[in-house]
Amino acid sequence: MKKRGREKKEGLNEVDVFVGQRLRELRMLAGLSQSDVASALGLTFQQLQKYERGFNRVSASRLFKLAQFFRVPVSVFFEGLEERGAAHEGAAEGHAEESEGTLRSREALMLARYFQNIRDPQVRAAIRELAERCATQSEAGQGANDDLAMRQAAARGRRGRGATGQTVGQA
């Protein structure tokens, strides 16, 4: 019995998957759905989905149109590709996928998008401080033990004053 469609000769191409991930990041940072981007470029959302997953290769002309649409240089789609290749060369397959997922998660992208839209420099500074403290505590294994520090950082953002009473500077 003959199978429908074309058979996969090999696994997904690493570069195609990377370009697709960058495309997804740009789309999510812009706050657009797959349908929004696809219709603007004359594609179906399924085709864009295949690009984002690396199932289909993005042609040079399509990549150029995508770069114009997002108002970024074409090189953005390849930034970090060489470093990633060197870092993953000796890594186990499961470990590489795990570390990739942390930075490219939906939550991280949405957080970056929301942060970009905050115009008040005092609030931005307080959020950065809060995130830094949370990450430091997490790395040290303290978790949420220092709830007071998080509340203080948030309060400084609301008041616009540091612990010394000085105005928090713009970043």
C-alpha cells in the first residue's frame, strides 16, 4: 500500500528549525497570531505553522518578505545559530531540547512583549530588580523564601523610590 504525501528521508534540518523558532519569536513578540501573519503574506496559517516548526524550509524570497513585515534585517533569523551549533555539538539530545525550551517558552516571550510596553522607567526598574532577585534565589535554591524582598521591589515600583529614598533611575 502506498503512503500519501512524501516520505521523510531524514529528520528535520537544524537550520530550518532554528529559523522557524526565530520566526515564531518575532510573531509572538509582535502579538500576532499565525493567521494574522499568514494572511498579511498571502499564506495559509498551516503553511506558516510548518515554517515555524521547521517542517518546511523558508525560501530566500519569503524570508526577505518576513523580514520586511517584521521590520527587521534578514540576519535576525540566523542570529545565534553558530553559537547554538557549537553548544549542542557534544550535548545529549534530551538535554539540548530541555535548555532550548526554557528561553524560547511562550511565557518568556509574552513577558518580554509586556515588558516592552511598560513606559514608566520606575516600574521597569522595579520589575527588573524583582526578576533578578527571583532568579538569584531560584539558583541558590531558596525559591520563594524571601517573599519580603519581592514585595519591597514591587512597592518601590509603585512608589518610585529605592530603600534610601532616592528616585529609581531610568534604565
